[in-house]
Amino acid sequence: MRDASKLEQAQEAARLNPEFMRNVEALKEAQPEKLGPSQISVKLGASFVPVSHVNEFATLIGAGAVQFDVKTETWTVEGANLRTGRNAGNEYGTAKRTPSELLEAILNSRSIKVMMTVDKKTVTDTNATTAANEVAKRIKDKFKGWVWTDSERATELVEMYNKQFNNIAPRKFDGSHLTLPGVSLRFKLHPHQLRAIWRMVQTGNTYLAHAVGAGKTIEMIAGGMELAGVKWSMVHTNSGAASKACAVGSCMMRCS
């Protein structure tokens, strides 16, 4: 379950029973760090952006009113099916595409291609297509900057984005309690190595992406020994721990 959802449920429970406030406090500490405007990329057609904001932007570039169909998840722009209004001098349109046509294509992530008839054959108008796509890029870039220019709109979008997408806190592994019976006194493992070993014990498989010289080999060996220890200490249960430790390196694989 998403941590943000858990927090909301805990807050609701705490309103009914104050004893659950400790759950609220614990979940607040586990929340992912909120992202700010500089860390969020908002594009036209993003599901979390309210239609009202898109409509405001449509007015700015001279496009028609915008609507979003929740059932089909498609956008429609008033006037996008009309050829009137095509103007080569329009900053957000071309001689072959109006701002409404371009905006609707962008919102629905449709490719923009202008066709023409040559010798009774329909072919791509390369120049017109290039021009239309250049203007479409101008519209996209305009929106990315415009969306943060109003403080109230920016605050609303930041809250909505964090609530919908930045709401899962990655699991943390603390191996500080590990004693590693049998390990040589020559080794004094670092905190990151203990965390890696404990992660192996907890998950059963782990990708060690430390830099060269950070101690991955001893982590693999110690992790294998710990997993084998868990296996034999839980003989009467289906622990799922390792009976054979397998370490896979970039050039070789050994199982023992």
C-alpha cells in the first residue's frame, strides 16, 4: 500500500481514537521527501493536471476550449476539426495547422503529419510537417515554463504530483544488529556492507552496485553464510532461505 494512503487512513483513525496518533507520527517520518517544481516535469496531457489549467493555457495560445473524457482518457479541443483559422503568421499555428489542431494532437500524444495530394496520390508534405512539429515543440516548451509562473497553480500541482506519484517510500535495511558468527577478526565491516548483507537475508536476492573496492565480495560471502544459517536454524519451517549460495559476478558464476 502507498505510504501516503496509509497516512491518510491513520489520520482518519486518529480522529476517532487518539491512540492511533503514534501511527500517524511514525508514518509521517516514513514519508518520501516532497519534490519541488524544479524536480517535477509537467507536460501537456499529464493526467494529474486539471482541465481548468489546460484551458487557461489554451486561451493563451489562441486555441479552443479543452475537454477531457475520463472514460476514454482522450482530450478534445474545440475547433480542432476545422480548417478555418490556419494562418502562417500565427505564433502557435501554421498555414496547415491551427493552434487547436496542434494542441489536441499534443494532448493525445498523436504524431503530427501533414498530407498533400500529388498526381492523385496522398503523400506527406515534408515542409508543412516539419513546420507543424516545430510549432508543436514551441507549444510544449511554452507550457513547461508557463505552468510554474503562477504561485497558486504551482503549489496545487506540486501537491497533486506528490500525492499521486511521489508516495512510495523505499524499504530501508539496517544490518547494524548483525553479529556474523565465524567471520574473521581481520574484517571490520562497514555500515553499508552490513546493510547489504541484511538486505540479502531479507529479500533473498540483491544487486550489489557499489563502486570498485567497496567490499562486494565479502558481502556476497557473508550474505551466503547468513542465508545458510537461517536455513539450518529454521529446519522445521519452509523458510525459503538458501541451501546453496550463488554469487554472480560480471565475468563468472560460482555455486557452492
